[in-house]
Amino acid sequence: MTRNLTLGAALSSLVLLAALISFVWTPYDHTSLDIPNKLQSPNGQHWFGTDHFGRDMLSMIMVGARTSIAVALVAVGIGMALGVPLGLTAAARKGSWLDEMIMRGNDLVFAFPSLVIAILITAVFGAGAINAIIAIGIFNIPVFARITRGAALSLWEREFILAARVSGKGAARISAEHILPNVANLLIVQGTIQFSLGILAEAGLSYVGLGAQPPTPSWGRMLADAQTMVSFAPHLALIPGLAIIVTVLGLNLLGDGLRDWLDPRIRVARV
């Protein structure tokens, strides 16, 4: 097990553990206002201090973790559930009108960043976590479609695939039984990377008011609320910023570690 994998798994597990614990316990009620004790610096009673409404920052960070993880996880799931079949279909029909239509559709989605997609969605349906999930999920579809298609194309000319075709198996069955298992490792690594990008995207959308809405805590909105108070309460920006950094760093290290661990060529080279 590589150092990146170990460190990435440790950091990611720490954030995940905080999110899971928040379902059953937080130091304080994250919706409880305590105006007399607002803007307290980190202390023995409030380890991460309090915000401008007197809410406990540690409690908000813990609940914000589950918000970010839930949004990113569902969005990546949408991207994989739709993008992988599209990529497999495009590779199986290489050069056909279907392949061309799928790839040009991917190019069209890539032309609109997730923030622009979110603005379009929220303009119609309103801001909220569900719409942020949809926006990030739509942006993930072409990512997984391209990754899957590129990896699958290199397999369609392999001897074991030719043998499967000679045995009478159709393209759909070959894709499901032979292509998908051989690209699963790559998809796992890419899923980890997209998960970290989903955390960043959720924070960015919440920062501009398009993500989870009050009273649900969100790291991005906590940063937005803190931007006018950095000079006299820097912990309001520092703590959610560090939470985002630790989470994204942990997931990126986890992705790098998984790539090294799952790729036999890298393992052989290191030996």
C-alpha cells in the first residue's frame, strides 16, 4: 500500500467519520442561535469558535461535511450511471452515427461549465441542493463517457474480445462481460477524482448562493458569510477553507494511491 493511498484514506475517513457522527451527535445544535456569544474565537467551550449568529462552528462543519459528501456522491453516481453506458455504447459502435452523436453531445455539455448549468437550472427551478446535484451530475456524464470510451476502444482489438465475438456474443454482452470489468479500475480512480471535484463544485455553488439553502450548513456558504468579517474573525473563513482543503487533498491522494495500487504496470515498475 502506497503512502499516498494511506494518507488519502486517513484524511478521507476522518471527514467521512465526522459526517456520519453528525447524524447522531454534534457538540451543539447547528441551528441554535446564541447572539450573546457570537464571533467567539476557538476556545475550550467552542473548539472552532462561533459564527456571527453564535452558532457552534464545529457542529456546522460536521453537518456541512455530510452536505458536501451527499451532493458530490450523488452527482458522481449520476455521472457514472449515465456516462459509463454511453461510453461503452460509443466504443462498441465506433465510427457510426451513434458514436458521433454521443461524442458531439459530450462536447456540447463540456461547453457549459457546471456553474453555468447550475445558473440555468436554478433560473427555472430555484436554488437548492437538489439542483446543485443535477448540475454537477450533468457535468460528470461526459467525463465518464469519454474515459470509458477511450479505455474501451483499446480493448476492442484485443485477442480475448475477438474470441468473444467469434463465439457469437453481441456487442452489448461483450461490453458488460468483458469490457466493463477491465475498465472498472480506471473508473474507480476517476470516480475518486470527480468526487473531490464535486466537493469543490458544491462549495463553489453554495458560495454564490446556488447550493444548499439555509438552515442547512454548507462550507461554501460559510465562506461567503465570512468574507466581510475576515479582519476581526478570521476563523470564520479559515476553518471551512481548511475543511475543503483537507477533504479535496485526501480524495486526490486517495485517487493517486488507488491508481498506483490498481495498475499492475506501476506495481511492477516499483518492484
